[in-house]
Amino acid sequence: MHSFQPPVIELKTKLEIDIMREAGRAVARILQILFTKLEPGVTTGELDKIALQEIRSLGMNPAFLGYRGYPATACISINEELVHGIPRNDRRICAGDIVTVDMGVIHNGYYGDAAATFPVGVVSAEARELLQVTKDSLDSAIACVKPGNRLGDVSRAIQDCAEQKGYAVVRDYVGHGIGRKLHEEPPVPNFGKPHTGPRLVPGMVLAIEPMVNCGGYQVKTLADEWTVVTVDGRLCAHFEHMVAVTDEGCEVLTVL
């Protein structure tokens, strides 16, 4: 009989977190630049080209390009597309769309990763509320990140915030630890039970990423084998920050 071995969560040193903060700020800066370019008529392919140019200008490398065969720098997903939308030169953004940009960089051997869903011009009331609830879910989760709490507390904060407003959290995709690899232990679900899971300790770095749907939580992958959409075709949103557990609480690494 094999004894259960809990997953090994790599704790980061202050120096490693300093490097990841630089990577995180770079991602935040590029997301802000892409937001300013989000105008009706621009193609997702054009946005992806800008993202790559900006990463290279900082002397960093794209984290997603070639990762498990992914063919682009950023994941750009529109409306009912949740994650992993592949940028294309023939995919034009329209007024009223909501556009999710998820991207990462590699800096001195460490990863930075963040995502946000942006409105293009005037969007529907439904879309506005969805974006607000998803942002609030992320803020609620971050407020739970402090030494002594458990990962289930973070996951449950996301679930409660979304479900209390009548939204659904996606089950099939989760956040993750991050460091020298893009995806490390532990997984960070957007649903869970409080007071369960690994205890949070200083040095953990987590990519927390609520994915929230207007309708049901079910999603499916399209024929391109990457783009994930809501099964019911309703809107979805995705926000992600990279957060380090500190002695006092936490620090969000993907802000300017």
C-alpha cells in the first residue's frame, strides 16, 4: 500500500518574488496597452502582434507562445469564449464586445501571468454586471490570502461572490501555483470548501483566476482544440492576478 504524498508547493525567496514582481508588472503594463488598442475593427491578430512586440521590447520572452503547442503570444477570447481563444488576422472586434486577454512572460527564468476582460465601447448591462461580479470575486479571493488561511477559503470566496449574484463559476479550469514553471502546485479552484486544502504560508505564489459565466458553468472546447466556450452560448468573463503570500498578508504582483 502506498502512503499518500501531498503535492510539493515550492516556496519562493524574496529575491525570486522580486523577479516575479518585475514579470508581473510587465504583464500588467502590456494588458493596459492592449486595452487602449481595443477599438472596433481591430483584429485579434493585430493585438497579438503588439503583445509580442511589447514583451520583446522589455527583453522578456512570451510565456504562452509554443506552450503545449499554443500558436500565439496571447489568448484573446470574445463574448462567449472563456479562455484560450487563438488570435487571428480575420477576427475583428466589434463595438459592444467583451474581450478577455490572458498573457504571460518569462523573465530571468520566472513566469508572470495575468488576465482581464475588457469592454469595447458601450456594452450591455448584463456584460457590465458580469465584469463587475468577476472582478469582485477576484478581490474577495485576494482578501483571503494571508498566512494561516487555507486554499479552500480562497476558492470559496470566489464561489460565494459569484453565486450569490446568480452567476456560475467554471469547474473545468482552475488557477495554479506559479514560479519557474507556468503551472505549479497547488491548483486553485474557483469553488471549494472553507478551512480545507493546503495552509497558506509566506513564499507561496498563486495565480488566482475567477472564470464566471452568466448562464450555466458548463464549457466545451471548439474544433481548433484550444478555444473554450460556454455550452449555452452566454457571456463569460475571466480576471487573473498573480499573488504572493507575505508575512503580513499578500502582495498582488500583477499591478502597476
